[in-house]
Amino acid sequence: KNQVEQSPQSLIILEGKNCTLQCNYTVSPFSNLRWYKQDTGRGPVSLTIMTFSENTKSNGRYTATLDADTKQSSLHITASQLSDSASYICVVHQAGTALIFGKGTTLSVSS
Amino acid sequence: DGGITQSPKYLFRKEGQNVTLSCEQNLNHDAMYWYRQDPGQGLRLIYYSQIVNDFQKGDIAEGYSVSREKKESFPLTVTSAQKNPTAFYLCASSIPGQGLEQYFGPGTRLTVT
């Protein structure tokens, strides 16, 4: 079954700290993997998109990694800010067909 | 200012009433999508359209209907046949072929009582 599993489900960190969110997938055939940030009550906004051949991609303080062999991805947030509080969604594109969405990790950054 | 707009942001209806959610985009994208988001669940695809006057059912199309008469517009009607219509609804658009990025609207929260 094609699935995208994210962990942890929720996370609380102090402002200024780093954190890493995980995404494991069983989607095949694989086309690409995306990370989205979704603020409460808003639409998701793209952070990164990675294809099979890309191992790392950065967008400011956000760095995504992809290991296509183990079918794992991570999103690392450096020097967290209050504005990073949001839900982070991992999405895998099954080649030729659908986007498979994870349930998201809810991050809360406190001062 | 290019983007996707959804209106209204909040919508309240009585059970048994049909309701139409608006989605407009000026990105010149051919493909448009409707998703439903429930707490603790991933986004689920309701309907999508790759081109004007054509649309396809997604994973959870029952109780919903759409039209695509214009490239810019993709309204979603939640009918009284939808058993659990209360949810957050997201519209997205992209260049055809889901390998490319989807751009999401701000969403409409529908509450049916």
C-alpha cells in the first residue's frame, strides 16, 4: 500500500533550537518528494521539492534530505523562530498518478 | 498579484442544504484540484481538472460536484448527500502533470450543523 508516514506527530521546542522532522514512505514508483508548511487555518506553502537524484535541498533555515534507497526524508529546521510554528506536511508524488500526503507534524516553537 | 483565492474563508450551513465553494486562480494554470482536510488526517483529493470542460473524480468524490467552465474557476458544490461535510477545503492549481508543484489557496472552513 502506498503510504507516507511522518514522525513525530507533534513537537514542542524552544525558540532558537534546531529540530528534525521525519518522513518515511512506501510509494512506488517514486517521482518526487515535497515538504510543505501549513500555518493554522491557511493553505500549504511549498518549502522544497526533491527528485530521486537529489540528496539535500535547502530553503533558508529549512534543509530537506532524501534517501531514496531507504525511502526516508527529513526536514531540518535551524535556529527555530516563533513563526516556524505550523504543520509540516510531507508529500510523495507517485509517478504517473497521484500525490500521497502524510498527516503532518505539528511544530510549536515557544519563547 | 498572482495567486489562488478561495471564498468565503468561513461558511456555515444547515444540514440538508447544498453549498458552493469558490476557487479562482490567475496563474494561468490548466490544472486545478480540490482537497479536503480533516484533523489528524492527510489531504484527500475530491476532484481534479486538467483542462477546461473536463474533470475527474478523486478518492472521495461522493457527495461532491464540480464544474470547469473557465480556466480560472473551479467551484466545488457540497451536496446534501455528503454525510460529513464539515471540514477544511483547499483548492490548488498547477501546470498539468502532477510532477510539478501545486499551489494552494487559503482554504474555506465549512461547518454544517
